Amino acid sequence: MKRVIWPLGLFIFLCLPLLASAQDREDEKRTLERWRQMSPQEKQELKERYQRWKALSPEEKAEMQKRLETWRKLPPGEKAMIQRNFERWRNLPPQDKDHLRKEWEHWRSLPPDRREKLKRRFEELRQLPPEERQKWLEKFEQRRQLSPEEKGVLRERLRERSKEGKWYRQNGRE
């Protein structure tokens, strides 16, 4: 039995590089064909990406590879959603992108407990039936258009109601 296994193991060990090489040659052919089909602009973009990759530190490369692996593990539906959102982002006018970047920075600057509170409230809003959600959004829009002074008065009234417990009773949250 050992006489059969040992030569078979040696044969497999010696043939693996040949099999890998055949696969590599096939991959190279496909890659070359893709390269030939690319427009000059696509080729230039690919060259620039390669130059940026070469300029990365080993730590940055490791992080990029980690992110790529995470991407590969995502379900197809989630990848499609991310790609749609990315496409929507690319098609936004520059002023909208700037506005969203500022909003994102504002969000990130909030204390973690405030962000969690806002996330919970958003989730509560999302769970509301459509009619109630619409009413809430309309009230929100009305309040958004108030002057700073009017907003201050409204905030003060809400604080007073909250202290008295009226708001909770009126909204069925006791």
C-alpha cells in the first residue's frame, strides 16, 4: 500500500504546479483579451489605479485587501444596493455632494449617545404605519420652517409639557 501512496503523492505534488500554470495561462489569456477590449480611457484609468496601489504602504494594502474580502463575502442583493447607491452618488451635482458631506461630518461629530438616540427615533418613525408617518413628516416640515425664535418657544413648551407629563399622556406613552 505504501508503495502506491508514496509515488501517487509525489506525482500529485509534482503535477500541481503544472495544473496551476495551466490555470494561470488561462487567466492570462482572459486578462489579455479584456485588456484588448478596453478603451484607451479605461486603460489609462487602470494604469492610474495600479500606480496608486503601488504607492500604498503595506498596511494600507492589507486594509484594502481586507475590504475587498469583505465585499466578496456580501450577498448579491447587498452588493447591488451598494452599487446603486454609489451610482446615485456619482450622478449627484457637486453642491448636493458637498451638502451631504457636511451632513455626514455633522453626524459623525455628534456624541455617540446622541447618535444612538437619533437612530432609535428614526427606527420608531420607520415602524409607524404610513398614515402616521406621513403626519409626523408633515409636522416635522412645518417645524423645520419655523424661525429660530419660534423654534425656541416650541422647545420651551415641549420641555414644560415633558416636565408635567402631559406629552406622554397625550401621546399614549405612559
